[in-house]
Amino acid sequence: MGLNDYLSHFLTAPDSTWSFVSIPFAVAFMVFFAIYIALRRNSKALTLGYVVAFSLLFAYKANGVLMVLLPLTALLSYYMTRRMDDSEGSERKWWMWATVILDLAPLLYYKYTNFLIEIISELTASNFSPLAIIMPVGISFYTFQAISYTVDVYQRKFTLEVSLLEYLFYLTFFPLLIAGPITRAGTLIPQLKHRYHVSDAQVYTGLWLIMSGLLKKALIADYIAQYNNWIFNDPGAYSGFENLMGVLGYTLQIYCDFSGYSDISIGLASLLGITLLENFRYPYQSLNLQEFWRRWHISLSTWFRDYFYIPIGGNRKGTWRTYLNNFLTMLVAGLWHGASWMFVIWGALHGAGLVLHKWCKPWLQRIPDTWYVKCLSWTLTFLYVALAWTFFRSRDMGTAMTVLGSIFGDFSFAYFKPFIETRLTWTVFVVLGFALHAVRERHVDRLRQLYIRTPWTLKLILLFVVLQVVINYRLSDIQPFIYAQF
């Protein structure tokens, strides 16, 4: 295949393996970035248009023809929001709801139609067949960004004048497309209002985050995923100890997978001179579930807080209504992750845990804040989160019950030594992954600043070392980003 044939195939053929850790994306990004460096010194409009064009190509590679939903959503949302902003009173509110509903319609169809058919079939004892629906990659994330923009403009929290090109940049920006982080207009659009200068610190911070993300996602998460998949595919074939290792492995895998993706996403944006907000802050250091949700998937938890929890009443309508609002918010958050009862159960577990913590808070505040109390709080929180992840990962309730039943009914430390001997590398990665959670944030920040100050030759050597380590342990069966399916 000649160069022209390869280029034609690349531009016209979707790619199911398309992601930030694929070689085709890496090559495409280097070409894109070289041209971007030249363009950003000239016309701002041309630079923005160039990024939008690459973002739409990125969306096409991931989704094929379904990518048309993205620019269509952007155009309709932009013009309807402008129409809303020119209105007053009840007409303004009507346009807001019309825009939000129109934004939500594709997400509801592609993500929840078959789930609704399943529920109707169970209630009516009928035999409806599911539809052959392929969900567009990243639809949940750009839909939530569109809704947040419309609501913020409606509430006059965001008042900047936004051009169509700037809005297209905001909603199609490729580092955010597959799995976020969900970014507010107030964070991204003001950065497009001037001809921004990409500082050396931004570039080196971006490289640092990309290397960190590769180690988390392409090294740790992908490597340990293989064993975790065996466990959850057939938990009855393994001992209680092996099932427990699978649960702990998945608890680390989903963190490294998604926080690694977020690191790469924020790092790529930083290379382009765009600063995105942090999405993970060592969530497994949390001492309670409320703290966990302030550290885990921060962009999603704050989105649900601002656009669901507070609008349905938040904590303004009494204690029991606050408990109900917390529980409902987590149920909806669970359902957002996927059209499955297992995600609903996961959300319900977190909702119940948050309600219990708030109910006990007056008594908990009387307990001295000693190191062993913190240790107990951390242990209970971590175990509860890991328990909830069991339902999140299991394909059905039978699988989850088999996993938990094996752990609590067939557990023996006699498997410890043979497990370590057989799966030494897996064990090292899991121990290392959890051990990194013991590192203080300020120490990581110091290490990043040290990296920024090192000579470029050392930066280059470190990059090659990271790439070589990732390649050496890379599985031939590359694991997709877990959150890409949401």
C-alpha cells in the first residue's frame, strides 16, 4: 500500500481500536501538532478551525458516520441557546428545556432504548427483541457539556459572548471526546478569547501527564485487566482468594484506566496551551464516601451536584429530603454509566452509603481524630468501594453473588504462596498501584516541578524509557478504555 492509499484509507475508514494509546493516533497527533505549532502564531480563527477539523476527524475514526451527531448537536444547541438568551420570562425557560431535551434525545435513544424494551418485556411477560443499536463513543460526555453550557447561560452564570467556532471547539475538542473529563464552558471558552502563548511549563506538564497516563492505562490497567477478566467471566472456576484478588485488581484497574485516560487527555490539552481541571485526586485515600466522590471523577460528581442534586432540592428542604436527594442522585449517576441493573445497584450502594454517612455524621464528629480512627475509616471506605465495584464489573447479579460467595465462603490463605509464585508480575503491579496512593499530593507536585526543570535531554530519555516499558508489557489484546462505553 502506497502513501496515498494509506492516507486515503486513514481518512475514510473508522477504526475500532482508535484511542490515545494506539499507534495510528500517536502518528496522527504528531503530524497535527507540528502543523498546529506553525498555525497558532498566525490567525486565531484559523487555529481554532484547524483543531475543530482534527477533532471531527478524531470523532469519525472512533464512531464512523455516527459522528454526525456531534456537529449536529453542537449546531442545534448553539443556536437554540442563543435564541433562549435573547428571550425573557417563561419563553426563556421554555427554550432552555427544549434545548436540554433535544440534547438528551440522542443519548436516551442510543443508550437506553434496549434497556426500556427489556423492562417492558419483563413487566408484560412478552418477548420483544432488542434493537441493533450501536452507541456512539463519548456521547454521554459531549451531551453533558452541551447541557451545562445551556443551563449556565440560562442561569446567567456564563455571560461571555461565544462565536459558533468557539462553541464548536468547546464541544468537539478531541482530548475530551472519548471519556471526558466533562468540561464547563467557563473553564475552556475564556481561554479561546485571546491568542494564547504555550509556555514551556505547559508543554512539559503535558508530557509529564501523558507519561503518567500511559503508565497507568497502557501498563498497569491493561496488564492486570487480563486476570481480572478471567475472574469475572467465570468466578466459579476460581477459589475465594483468587476472586478476592480479582476484585482488588479491578478496583485498581478502573482507577488506573480512567485516571490514566484523564491524565493523557489533560496532558494533550496542555500541549495545545489549554488548561483543563483535575479529574482525580487519589480517591483511594478517602476516609469516607463523601470524600471519595470529591476525589473520584470530579468533573462528573460536580456535574451531578450542580445540574441534578441542587435543582431537585439539594440540602435545602430538610434532613430526610436531603437523604432522598443524595440517594436519587447516585441512582441516576449509576444509570448514566450504563443501561443495566448492575449499574443501578452500584449507584444504589453508593447512595445508601452516602445517606448512612450523613446520618451518622453528628456522632462521628464526636470521635477523636486519631491515627487508628483514620485507619479504620479508610479501611471501611475502601472495602465498601471495592464491594460496590464488584457489582459494577459483574455482567449480572449471579456473577456478583458467585464472586462474593466465593470470597466469604471459600477463602483460604493457603492460596497466597502459589498465587504469588504464579502471578508475580501481576501482584507487583497491583501492590505498586495501591502503594502510589500512599504518596502525598505535594510530593507528586514536587516531582513534577523537578521534571519540568530538568534538561530536555533527560526529559527525552525518560519518555523513551516509559515508552519502552509500556511496549515490553503491552498485551496483544489491547484493553479499551472502560469509560469509553459510557
